[in-house]
Amino acid sequence: MRVAVIGGGGREHTLVWKLSKSPLVDEIYALPGNGGIEEIAECIDIKVNDIEGILKFTKDFDIVVVGPEEPLSLGIIDLIGKYRGFGPTKDAALMESSKAFAKDLMGRMNIPTAKFDVCRVKEEALLKIKGREFPLVIKASGLAAGKGVFVVENESEAKRKIEELMVERALGGAGKEIVIEDFLKGEEVSILAFTDGKHFLPLIPSQDHKRLLDNDKGPNTGGMGAYAPVPFLSDDDVESIIDRIFEPAVYGLKKEGIKYKGVLYAGLMITDNGPKVLEFNVRFGDPENQAILPLMQSDLMELILATIEERLGEMRIDFNNGYATCVVLASSGYPGKYTKGKEITGLEDVKDAVIFHAGTKRVKEKFFTNGGRVLGVTAMGDTLKDSIEKAYTEAEKINFDGVYMRRDIGRRGVME
């Protein structure tokens, strides 16, 4: 089979790495790929939002696996065709590309989530924050690369954030509509499941670390690390989450004439009153993928085909025992401005972990930084503590000017 993977981040390197192990896969291409993917697949310099370019290049491919949310929200699956493309259609992708749409659906389907208001004009938003208990959460409704969620501590902070998003358009069109919701306390967890619109096959639960700094301080990022599985959720808990959250979401879409096929990702807060949805995403997580897929025994290509062909009911997913921890190495300045082109050294010294490239470029035999999140270092261990220690030991061997990593990835899991 000829397979194309759309994207060029750590998530896509993990997908290419896992797909390359399948006996069903003969050739893999990545569009655009990155420096690390180049070592195991052919990389073609076509941007993820160049839908015409992607369609033209992949017209003779058997399967096209879409990594990022942007091409999904642009309707790439509708154009590729339901028997060749892996991912949800443009309408189904509204679950991520419009937080307002997802929240409205959750309200209609009684899916547990924070109390919320959807605001389409500044004046409405200012009214909704009056007399509210703080902290509050303000979210840009549109796609913002994981950087559109803000916790505000008081009314003046909330007013400033509303002004930035809705008037100054700090995030462009993503902030023309916003969601204001109650702040939830608890443990955050990511649950992902394959679905063919009828059946659900969950992956092991993982925990992402979204804030830039240790102890969950600093701005939100695309994710600074993850580990899997989480020790505080049992198989029964995951089954209950599928029943109470995933099934009503997919059924709610079906009632509107929208069939959801692909991977559905629920970002949850495990509160004292049970799990509540923070957000839905319509693709594999990044960096959750880098912690989950190394533990998966099953053939990823088989699962993708079963999803596309609507026969997930006859499949199962097997995972190795043990844990995996992924530590992200980022460029200084991320998620704000950062410089590219710094030489990366020490990669060849990493022996006891898998390196997943994100923002890297390969020039001859050398690697250089080419993004905010540069690399993910994933290590496995019999215990979570083992996997964390290995991941940091190996990550310390890698260096580039301005390298930054959080030092507490997985710590909350060990404390549990």
C-alpha cells in the first residue's frame, strides 16, 4: 500500500514511525514532513493548507492519513473521498474548528461540561462576565494551534482578553466568536478513540502538559510533554467515558446528518463530580501520540482501514504493559517569537528512548531547529517513574542554543 501522511510535526513523525512497522504498508510519504521523518519516509514540500497540492500529489495513493486539524477543517477528507482518507469530514471537524459548535452540541446532548456562554459580539461578552465567579476561562472559538485558551483571574483581565480577541483580533478570525466558561478543578486527561460512526475503540488514557512552565504556570502551548497510561483511570472509567461522552457526541452529530469517522479526542477534567469535557479535537494528540503509539502492539494500518471501512466492531487494540513518557524540547521564546536554524547536537547519543522530530530541518547529515516545539523524547519503563527518569536522562543528551524543557512531566501521575 502507498500511504501519505499529511503534516510535519511530532504527531506525524509518530504516525509515520508506527505505520512503517506495518506489513500492509509498502511506501510512505509525508507532506511536508520534517528532518526526522526524512529518515524513514519520502518528504514532499507541500504545506498542510495547500489542499489542491495535496490532492494532486496523492491522487494515486491508497490511503491518506491526515494529522493536523487545519486541513480537516478545510474539508480535505470530503475531497479525497471517504474510502481513501482517514479523518472526519469538514462538517464533523467543526467539533474542533468551532468551540461554539461543540459546546452547543454538548448542551443539546447533555454531555457533562463546564457552564458556558457563547458570545458573538464584544458587548454580549462583557455582559456575561458581570457578577461571575473568578477565575473564568475565555476561549477563542476557532482554531488557534492550542494557544486560544485563557484563564482570567478578575473582571479587568477578562475585559482585556475580550478586547484582544474580539476587537484587536490577536488570533485573527479564531477570536471573532468566543466561549466564556466556568473554571474547572481536577486532573486533566486526554481520551482518544477510533470510531467508524457506530463502534468505538479507545486508546489508553494520557495526560498532556499544556502550560509552558513547571507546576502548570505560564502561557498555554501546543503541549510540553505527555505520559500514558494515567494511573488514576481504570478500564471501567474509560468505558464509562465512552458511554457518557463519546457516544452522545457522535450520535448528536448523526442527528444533524453528520457522520463522524476517524479519531475523536476528548480533553477532560476529572472533577469531584466526575469527568467533564474541556474540548473535543478531531485528530490524534500532539504530544499524546508520542506517548501512546510506542506502547501500542496492534497494527495501526489495520485500525485505520477498519475505521474507513466501518468494521471497527470486529477489531481490538492491544497495548504493552508499562508506561511511556514524552518530554518536549522547545526553542527559547516559544510559544511567542523564537529563532530557527540552531544546530541540534547529541541525537546520536540517545540510546534508550525514541526521538520524534517536530520543528526540525535536515541539511546534509545535520539537524537544525525549524519550529517552536523541536523534538519529543519518549522513553518506556515498567513503572511511570522509570519511564520519566529514562526520558529525562536521554533528553539531557540533546542540545541546541536556547533549548528548553519542563522538568515535571509525569510528576502528577507519580504522586497519584
